[in-house]
Amino acid sequence: MKRLFFAFIALVAFASVACEKIDDLLTFYINHDEEIVIKSYFPVGTVAPISPIPVTTNSSENFKNNKTQAELVKDVTLNKLELVITDPQTENFNFLKKIEIYISAEGKPEIKIAYLEQVPQNVSKIELTSTNAKLDEYIKGDTYTIGTRATLAKAVTKDVTIKANMRFKVTADPL
């Protein structure tokens, strides 16, 4: 009886490792960069929406390059979102108190995908926290829109350009 029990435990352990390895083989990343401009006229202390940015996904090409197709994609989440000030180069995020990033698409609701409740001072690069929202239907489509809501800590005297480096984790079914 003990042999049967140990054999069962070994089989379960092997199956879980095998499934994890298969998932790793079927997982890839899509990197996408966008530019966000914070205009100098935003009011301090209020949540200010920043102009939405339409994004063309090229997802079918990304799926093809990773030997899969949209119908087989089972899970997409935002794996990383980093914001870097690109202009003016001497600027830092001291003007920003809080930031939230949203995604929307035609016929789909807008959902929050990343945020930072308290932006650190004296840095020109920040990494936001992903909400781990399920983004399959947004990334599979031809386009989606990225929206930003920011709370300013102090006045912005000139426009600030920020590069948003996004990385999406995609897992597909084998069949």
C-alpha cells in the first residue's frame, strides 16, 4: 500500500513539473513602447486624465512569430510597465504624486492595468505595479487604447514626455 501511495505522489509531482514545463514552452512576451506627454497646464492635486493613446497591436504577427495564433492564446497579463522621462532629460518625477494606467478597446470596458500609489522622489524612471488583469481580449484585437490618470504633486512648468515600456506575458494552449 505504501508503494502505491509513493508511486501516486511521484506521479503527481512529475505531472505538475511537466505541466509547468509545457506552460513555459508556450509562454512568450510582447514588448511595446508608447509615449505619454504630460502637458504643463494640468491642475495640481486633482486626478487629471492624460490624452488616450491608440495602439496598433500587431498581435497576429507576434503570435505567428511565437508559433501560435489568437484562438490559442489563453492568458495575457501585463508583466512589467516602466515609465522613463525622456524630455526634458533633467526632469524627474517629483511633479507626480500618483499614477494609474488603463486599457480599453472597442466594445470592451476600460480596466486598470497598472498603478503607483506613491511616486518616489528624485527619480526619472519608475516601475508601476501590475493589477494582473486578464488582457486576452484586448491584446488579441487589432487595436487598444492606453489611458492615464495622474495626480500632480506640483505644477508642471513645461511639457514632460515619458516613454512607457510595457511587457505583456502571453500563454497559449498547445492545440
